[in-house]
Amino acid sequence: MIGKPFINEELSQAIENYLKFKDKPDSLEFSSFPVMVIRSLVFIYGELDIINPYITRNENNMGGFNGNLMKYGISLELVQKFKECFPSFKQEALELKKPNVSFIKIEKYLIQMYFCKKKMMNLSRENQQEFKKFLYLKENNNVRMQEDLKKYTIHEEELDLYFQSIAFEYAHNFILEEARRSFLTRDAYTLLGYSMEQIYLLNDADLRNVNQQIYNFFRVDSNLENKEELLEKAVNYYKRYGNKVTSGNGFVDFLLFASILATAIFVTFLISVVV
């Protein structure tokens, strides 16, 4: 190795070996794990984006190693963890640790990098199949890679399952949102005959239904941003004067109250049956 290592000794050596043996694709050295990682990066980002920062010793500046790896959406935190895995992989290998945790992490980071690019560039299925040739999957028929897979892992299918999981996730573009239960002011429920014990036992759909009926009863538009503030004022008015601001139509008001009363009776009946 000439001069100061680029980023760390193990990563720098991997790039040097890639350059040294890329004209000998059938050599064992070209299929060693560190070089396969560089070959994976070259497949994802292109050789210039990986080799130029090494030549210019540019890790952090514009056009540097970090920025090139982040261009498809991978975070700087992930890039830093990826780089740190090179020396830790070597240390675990020397200690004969199995599984080699850093080996598995590096492969998973590469899979994440690839699918970030696939999402941005809409890469073909054929391209995805080509990328899999660089990964330590059970289906890969590279003998040296299969030997390393057995050497560094306990569950040889772990990376296959991870690849399938990430591929499925990106293909279906899932967005996970936390379900939220929205409770109104306690007085709004108790004034209309509900106990909070009943309310807490409602499922999400029934709770939304009861809340909507209460908004309707107190003549508050549930689509307004300040609906909760308006409901509280309406409830306070009701507590003070014994009635609510009405629609002007006594029959309509009676129907609304009857609807809520019927729901309250039904909820009470359900809870009594369950208990």
C-alpha cells in the first residue's frame, strides 16, 4: 500500500486489489470478499464514483466517496457504518467469529444501496438479477463465494431472505403510519350518557362513530382544524344553560339526540354481554 490508507487500511486495500486483479477476473483474489464488495459498489455507482475518490483521496468533499454513495438517497450515517465494517470484518475473521456480523452488515448495506438506486432510476428486473451475482446468496454459483458464505454465516439463507424482503418492500412502496385513537373531552361523553370505561372499551371504528355523533349533536363541524376547541365551548355552553346551540329545527335535534342515546344504550348492552 502506497502512502496513507484511504479512509481505513482494509477499504483502501480492497480498492487496490480490485484495480490489481480486475484484468484477471478468474483469479481467486478477484473473488475475495473485500474485492467483491468493491465490485458491488462499482456495479451500483459506476467505477469512476468509487475509484476517483480513492485516487484523489477525497472522502468528504464534493465528488468524494461519501457524497457519491449518498447520491441515490442512502444516509450519511449508513455510509459511515458501512465504512466502519471493513476493519471490523477483518478483526472478526481473524478471531474466527461465526457469524461474522460485519460480513452480514456489509451485504445488507449493499442491498439497501442498490434498491435506493432502483427506486430512483426505475431499474429493470434484468439489472436486479445481474446485481445478485455480486451478493453472497445461496443461488450464486461462484464457488469461492459459497465457501465464504459457509465460513462467515450460520444461517446461510439470511441474506436471501433479507434481499427478498427489501425487494418486496420497494416494489409495493409501503408507508407505515401509527394508528391513533382520538378521545374527545370527558364531559362530551358523560353529558350524553357514556362512561369513560365504556369509551375506552370501544374499538377504533365504534369510537370514531361515537365521536362523529357527538360532533353532530353539538353542531360542530368535525372537518375544522379547531373542532376540539369549538366542541369544548359547545359543551361548556350546554353545561351552563342546560341545552346546546340548536339547528332551529326541534325535530332534527330530537333525531340527533335519539341517535346518540341509541348508540349509548347499544354500547352498554355490548359491554354487559362481554363482561
